[in-house]
Amino acid sequence: MIPNLTLTVNGDRHEVHLDDARPTLLDVLRERLGLTGTKKGCDRGQCGACTVLVDGRRVNSCLTLAISVDGAEVTTIEGLARGGTLHPVQAAFVENDAFQCGFCTPGQIMSAVGLIAEGEAGDDAERIREGMSGNLCRCAAYPGITEAVRDARQRLAQNERESV
Amino acid sequence: MADIIPTPTGHVRLGSNAGQPLTRRDGVLKVTGAATYAADNRPDGLAYAVFAHSSVARGRVTSLDVDAAKVHPGVIEVITPANRPPLGRDPDGKAHMFSWRTEALQNDTVRYAGQPIALVVAETLEAATEGARLLAPRYAAEPARIGFDAGEAYDPPAVGIGSPPNFAKGDVEAGFAAADQVTETRIETPLQYHNALEPHAIVAAWDGDRLTVDVPSQAIAMARNDFAAYFEVPPENVTLRSPFIGGGFGSKAILNGPQLLCVLAARMVGRPVKLAVTRQQMFGHLGHRGATRQHLRLGVDGEGHLTALEHNAISTTSSFDDFLEPAANASHNLYATPALKTHHTGVRVDTGTPGPMRAPGEASGSAGLECAMDEAAAALGLDPLEFRLRNYSETDPASGKPFSSKALRECYAEGASRFGWAGRPLAPRQMRDEAGCLVGWGVGTAMFPAPMFQAKARATLARDGTGLMEIAAVEMGQGALTALAQIAADGLGLDGDKVELRAGSSELPDGGIAGGSGHTATAGSAIFAAGSDAVRKLAELATRDEASPLFGAGNAGVVGRAGRLHRADDERRSEAYGDILQRAGLSHIEGEGAGARDPADAAEYAMFSHGAVFAEVKVDPDLYQIRVSRLVGAFAAGRIINPRLAKSQLTGGMIWGISFALHEDAIHDPRTGRPMNADFAGYHVPVNADAPSVEAFLVEEVDRHVNALGIKGVGEIGVTGSAGAIANAVWHATGVRPNRFPIRIEALLH
């Protein structure tokens, strides 16, 4: 008997009835909650397309059993924009052409949000590239991704200064 | 109204939309997770399918534990050759030139590892996955044939898609005899799998004898017709939706067995069924770039001019179908030579059948040719760029035809200047960086054909001043939805934000194949023609209407711009589209257009995009780790519709060149035939940190012959030239000539 799972996803609380211990967080998001923005690229933690934030930390949702994150706060790509306004990372991805096919993009963006929050990379392009190297882009939009992350970090820092 | 559309040899004066570096029209959808890929569809009552695949490369399946799978909770149906319903077409047949022999459980034969051998349908993905595992197949296995020397060699009837396997012009032996220098180069390239980030997925739903399939497709109308034939329903009963493709690279153009099985399963269980392949399963039935073993001989006279060029390639294919990477054909159209000979040999191995993978033939053949050119230049003591310029072809070396346009000389100059090529030392091992790494510079020429397929489009101008363009065009990351909308706006004479582009569905006019770097040229031509047709009809209304300020302007002509028709000889006399329609009592007016190459131009001209790629590599002097520190390309590809998107295509292609040079290498175990690195941990593609500095520059080129819009293509050319440039830079850094791609550390440990 598997107890019901409680997840807060993008601010909404969900009770998920699981009759099976096997579903990953990724498959629960996609197939049971209908949040298909998060993508499955490899299902074994090697491509990063499934990256979401769990309690603010970036994780590969394909390697996370759903029952292991009972009670967690999850942020997915669907939860970033606010009232029709794109998150600065999303806007920077559009403006810097940081994607082509768009399949890895939700993971790239969630990873970038996590990376900026971690505060480790700053404006250093080399450290941004290293910090984003867990997210594969087969279209190889990497030059745009690096620029977008740097651009977004500066906008977020400016927003922070202005709000102080 | 003929003067709205200039004559075919004239250059179409496009409006203010084409040429602008607009951001993507689908950008917001893609950054918010709202763009819908096939596997994102969840119709009511959905069941999940997983296929079991073979773990041996040759033999027969002797048993499957169907009972064990069926009793697993949630499993609904298990399909094997024993109960698979008939299909209307033989999966082993070749119905047309884009039919590949595929496996849809037609028998128990195994012909490669990873082949589908059963399909399990269940209430959940987890139950289907477990059901497939419980099948525990047993085999009567035969030894696998893997590698150039293990397989059976043969003379192929064709290479690529219908190209002759051999070619000769002039007398190469006489050319070698007359040469002052003959160099030989041997290069091997590995199997590569496309590995788009989106694993191939399909959602199939039947409603009576009507079928809806959500499936990524680079050839929407063709796939729709194929599904109809397999399931014996009229094509109009099949709706194929492919609004977004998560990367194709050639692997999503051709129908495959598991797609058929998913549609069959949906009919058997009477519910919609979803099948998404696993990453591991992308190393089997979905095509790949075959391996090549290339041998090149270059004869050169004392002036540094080629006297003969010979390029031979052995290409691998499967035991049951023919697709041979046409590598040697890369030597046909680039360097001037009085004698040219190319030859292909096939080798049958126990893998799935190869297929077109981004720059099929051009990528691997260019890698070989550019390495050979570099070796010849070094032997002559000539700068490798200067050597290429001395062998610059003013006409197509293979056919003798003039080029429709060729700004390659300008590409060499622009690329060399942006890179800082001047002053490069001739000898290897002359440069170091501040950390003591060996530094090398290399160059490669990029080239790719500019083909066109056939497409149709339908345009509508509405009384409210908006336009609609409908075409089953394909958005797979190249930016079709954006670039084609720009062309639509110009064709319709409207601002871009007044135009809606509907694409990605078989319910729309056939947009042709998104392949061969020809989609923008083909679909764009159809779109422009459809838009122009609608404007022409509108102009007929206006110029015959005494109430219109354009009355009687038929001879002078009118042009559409920003939603108004203007008299061509008097800009002040104009009228809004909506007013013309209103007075005529029409809610809208439609136009139709087709896109295809003009046969006269095709007969007269050789048509190619060109480019020059310059690479800098850094090699650790002790560990021989190789890093591409800079890659600079300059490309000429006719009219560029959207420079922002074109540059992304080109830099993406160049990073595929890095991947070809240093990363991708599918290794099949010679004992079992199984791919040993069938995931992203073992099959390496570049990550962000592998491509620190990659830049593409666009060189202006006006082409009056490729099509009325002057568009070539940019989707594949970036891969060519780049791998060779990197290999040549590795030689310049280390003094070692790589003879296999990807270039590994051990190749440099001499």
C-alpha cells in the first residue's frame, strides 16, 4: 500500500494517488499531472532535459522517484512566467536565440535558474559553460545559451538592486 | 500583373520582412514549455506501449514469455509475430525511394541488435516497461558480422539516395604520372547515431476508420500516405500532426516499424496508444551514419595545381537494405582538377540500416578530402589556404557547368580575416599558449548542395487586413515557422504581425520534405508564389474597378506593401487590401503557389552553398587532451531570410563538426553486435564547455538561378569543412596526421 503523495508544483498543491512505487517524478509530472513542459530525453540523468527545481535545487527528475520527494516544492518550466511576463531567463533565451528545436530548452532554463541562484558562476563565461554542461543541446545552441545565462544574471541582479 | 513577380532570372525584390534578424515566432512557446511535441499528447483513455528489442545481432527469436508479461498487473496486450494482424504493405518492401526495410514483427528473424521483437501495451508506462522486461526472449543466435573486414563486400547499385556509385572524368593515372607530387591519405569514420534530444515518439488514435497520429515527421505528406497504405485507408482518413520536432537531423523523415506497431496496437486495444522509444533504442532501428574507410590520392604539379584527384570509400550498410554514405562524392564539386575519379564499395554488417544523417556523405567525405588537401599542401610547403585558392574551381569540376553563384573566395577572405590566419607558421608544433599547450591552426572548405523538393501553399487575404498562409511545413529547430512567415509576409505584402502561418499538419497543402537543406528554398518559394497569387487576384479586382484609385493601372503594374496596393509608377496612388475586398463584396481572397526548381536552371547550373572554416586547437603536451579553443566560419548561401536563425544553424552545424572530429563514435561489440555505448554517458556529443568560441559570419551572395527568391540553405553546410579544419589544426599543433575520426588521445601518442 502506497500512501498518497503530496507535491506542491508551481505553487499548486497536488494529492497524487500512486498505486505503484515505480513512477519517477518526471513521469508523475508529465503523465499524471499533465505538466508536459518538462521533457524526457534519456531517462537516466545524462541529458538534463528533465531538470526541475525541487525545494529550490536543480535535479534530474528522471532519476528521482516520486515517492522520495513527498511534500516537496517543485518548480517546472510552466511555473516560471508570472502573469504573462516571462522570467528574465526565459526572455534572455528568446533574445539570444539560445535554442533551436526547443526540446532541451525547459531543462536548460531550469538549470540556468538554478545556476544563477547558486551564485557560483557570476559573469564568467567559462564557468557558465561548465555549470550548464549537464544539459545537452543536440542542436548545439551553446553560444546563445551561454550569452542568455549571462544576460539573465545581469538582469536579475539589476532587478534585485532596484527592489532594495 | 506579370510585373508583380519579376521574370525567373530577375531577382525578387522582397519587402521589409525577409532579411531581418527577428527572434523566433515560436520562442515564447518553447521557453514556457507550451510547445507540444508528440509525446506530450495525452488523449483520454491513453494506453502506453513499450517494445522489447533484440539483444543479439543475427538469428531468430525462439521464445518469448508472453504469459509472464500478460499476467503483470496493468498489461493489456502483447503483440508478437504470432498474433500481429496483417498490414496492407510489406515492411520489407521498397514502395518508394524513401522506404527503408523495417521490422514490424513480420517474422521471428533478428538482423541487428536493438531490433523490435515484441510490443507490450499497458495501462501505465511502468507496467508496459516491466511487461517488456518479463518477455525474457531466447534466441538461436548466429555470429555477428561487425566492422569493415567482418562483413561481406559488394559493388552497390547506388549510394546515398539514388546516386551513381562511381564517377570518372579525365584520366587519373595520366594525371598522377604527370604530377610532381602524389600524396595518399587514409581516413576512417565511425558509425554515428543522430540522437536528437527528442526520442522518437508516436501517439496513435483510431476513430472508426479514421486515424490520427501525433508523430515528429520531416516529411509530413509522405508519412501520411505511407500510414494510409499500411493500414489500408484512404490518405484523407489519416491526420498526421507534427507541430514541433525535437530535432530530426534526417532520422525523422522515414517511417519505421515501431510506429506501425503503435498504430496497430491502438486498433487492437480500441484505445489511443503512446509509444516513446528509450534513448538506448535510438541506437537500432532509426538509422545512423554508416562508417567509412576512405582512401584519397592527390597528384599536384610544381605550381601547386591538382593534376588528378581520386577518392575511394568503403561504406557500411545493413545485411538487408542499402544506404551507403556517399562519402567520395564530396570530391565531385569543389577543387579544380583535370582528372577526377571516385568509387564506392559497400560492406554488409549486422547493424540497422544507415540513413541520411545531417550532411550524409558530405560530412564524412569532406573530412577525408580536407585532410587530404592539407597533407598535399604541407608536402608542397604551401600555406593550406593558398593551396585551396590555387585549386579554386570557377566551374563545377564534375559536370563542367557554371555555378549559379559562388562566393567562396570571399568566404576564405572573410574567415581568414576574422580568425587572424595571416602569419600562421607553415611547420607544425610552432605555437604554444601561455599555459604551455601546443596550439595549431587548420582550415577546411565547407560545401553543400542547394537542392529543392516540391511544395504547395495556400494563401488567404482577409478583409480585416490580415493574411493566412497554410502549408505543411516542418519546424524542427531550423526556424521554419519564423523564416517562412517572413517570406509569407513579403509574398502577401503585409507586415509580419498581420500574417498567421499554419504548418505542421497533413491537413494543409504538402510542404515537401524538410531535408537536404532545401526546406526554406522549397516551402519558401511555394509560399511566396501563393502570396503573390493572392495579391495578383486582388490587383485584378482593383485595376478593373473604376472606383479604385488603381483603376487602369494594369499595364504599369501594382505592388503590395504593408497591406496596401500601390501603383508601381506612382506610389501616391494606393488602396488598402480591405477596402478592395469590401467594395467587391468579398470576405477574403485566396491564392495558391508551388515551389520547385526551374528545370532549365537545373540543367544549366551547378548549385551549392560554400564556406570556409578555421579552427584553433590546444593540445596538452603531456596528456594530449585536445580542445577546440576557437572555430570561425564564413558562409555564402544566397539570400539569407533571417540572419539570426541562419547563424544559429551554422554554429550548430560547426559544433557538429567538433562532435565529428572529437566525440561521436558508436562502438558495436564485434562478438555480439550490440552497441556498447548506447547512451549519452558512452556516446559522447559536445556539451557547452566543449564549444567555448564558435562564430559564423555571413558573406553576401546574390543567386539568380537557384530559385526566384535566391535562397540556398544553411542546415547542413556547417558540419562540412569543420571536422577537417579541426583535424588539420591537430596536425599543426602536434605534427601527427589523424587517420581516424573521432581523433582520440591515443592517436597522438606516437
